[in-house]
Amino acid sequence: MSLKVKCPRCKKEVSWKDNKWRPFCSEKCKMIDLGTWASEDFRISDDTDHLTIADNSIDDEELM
Ligand SMILES: [Zn+2]
């Protein structure tokens, strides 16, 4: 009896046992999936509000 799983990236059927890249079929599919995650996380954490606040405080000091 051999358990088989489908790779989430390419839908290829691979053996669950002795598969170190599971649930993916290979290192390539695992890396593609991790890469997608990383780029989405980077986009969400884009925050430049603190730069605007810093500019305003410098202007106030110059006026005084
Ligand atoms: Zn795959």
C-alpha cells in the first residue's frame, strides 16, 4: 500500500513516503510556492507613514 498525494503546484502525483519535499513533488515546486508567499508578505508590509511625520517635525523646529 502506497499513499499518493498531488503536488499543490503542478498537480503531479507523488508518493507521500520517502518524499522530503511533500506535499510538493520536488524542491522546485516547493521553492516556487515559498517565493510567492515571500513576495506577497513584502507587499503588505509596505509602510512609509513614519517618513512624513519625521519631515513635519523638522519643519517645526526651523520655524521656531
Ligand atoms: Zn510539483
